[in-house]
Amino acid sequence: DVKVTQSSRYLVKRTGEKVFLECVQDMDHENMFWYRQDPGLGLRLIYFSYDVKMKEKGDIPEGYSVSREKKERFSLILESASTNQTSMYLCASSPTGLSNEKLFFGSGTQLSVL
Amino acid sequence: QKEVEQNSGPLSVPEGAIASLNCTYSDRGSQSFFWYRQYSGKSPELIMFIYSNGDKEDGRFTAQLNKASQYVSLLIRDSQPSDSATYLCAVNDGGSQGNLIFGKGTKLSVKP
């Protein structure tokens, strides 16, 4: 089975802190994604990557950056956390080819910014 | 703005009944359609996908697609309390990147 592992299940940070959310997948997938999920707003795409060292902005990239130095690892960075970034963050991966839209999600990180 | 619309629910059905979940989408270029199930406090998991007009059956689940009407649905037969979850409809962006656009989900409650 595909396993997508997010480093923390719950995280509490202070306003202005730099926050790193880590995601690792073990199925050699080329594509990796970061979403946030908020009540009433659904899943929104922050950033995605189709290859090592490659990144593309999603629908809501403001206030975030990403890093993909290795194929299996995709990190989301909040340069200066703000309270409106309190959310559930979900990492996902998918293979290329015909199945490239079938996303496999990690268990999520509930981030609270105080 | 490409959109995927779902009734937020909650949709309540008795155990053993058929649950019908509906979704409409705005992008006529979309070619791939997905249903994800998300239990409370858990992450979404893919349960069905459909690419062609018509019905696709997998066990108790049937996905239905009508591209002309830009409509996709999920039927759950013999609903069980364990089916109680939020169901997310997702549609691929018909643009070059092909990312998924998610609906906000329909919460289903199956009453014993």
C-alpha cells in the first residue's frame, strides 16, 4: 500500500514563527501536493510538484513556500505563521501516467497558530 | 473560476437504504471524476473513479457520469452505519496541469 507520512499530527505555533511541515511518500511517486482543509471551504491546493526541485503554485500559495530536494520528500514552509493559517494541512502524492490524478493522502497535520 | 458543487447535507438515510450523492461541475474540459470518502478526523481516501459516460459499479458503490449535463453521482446500496462520512467529489482541471478540483463534500449519516 502507498504510504504518505506527515511528520506531525498536531502542531501548535506562535504568530511569526517559521513552521516546517514535512511529508514523505514511499511509493516512488513523481507528483506531490499540499492542501489545506477548512470547514466550509473544502480542500484548497497550496503548492504542487511534478518532479524533484520543481514546484508550482496552486490556488492559495500566499504565505507559503515549498521545497522538494528529494523525490520522496515534499516540505511546506510557513515563513512567518499567522493566525489565519490555522488549518488542517494534507499532503498527497500520485504517480504519473494514466493514474496521475489518483491522490493518496497523508493523515494530516492540524496546525494551530496562536 | 472552475467549480465543483455538492449539497453539504447532512444527508440522512436509514440502514439498508440507497444513499444518493450528487455533484455538478463547471469545466466542460474535465475528463476524470473521483469520489473520496473522509471519516471524521481522518484524511480522504479514494473510493471510486469514472472517466466515461454511464455507470461504473464496484461492490455496493455505483458512480454515474453524464458529461452533457456536467453531473456525476455516487450511489451507495445497502447503506451501513460504517458508510457515515463526508463524501468529496473531485474533478480534474481540464487545463494543462490536470490538478483536481474538490467539492466541499456531502456529509452522509446512516442511521441504524
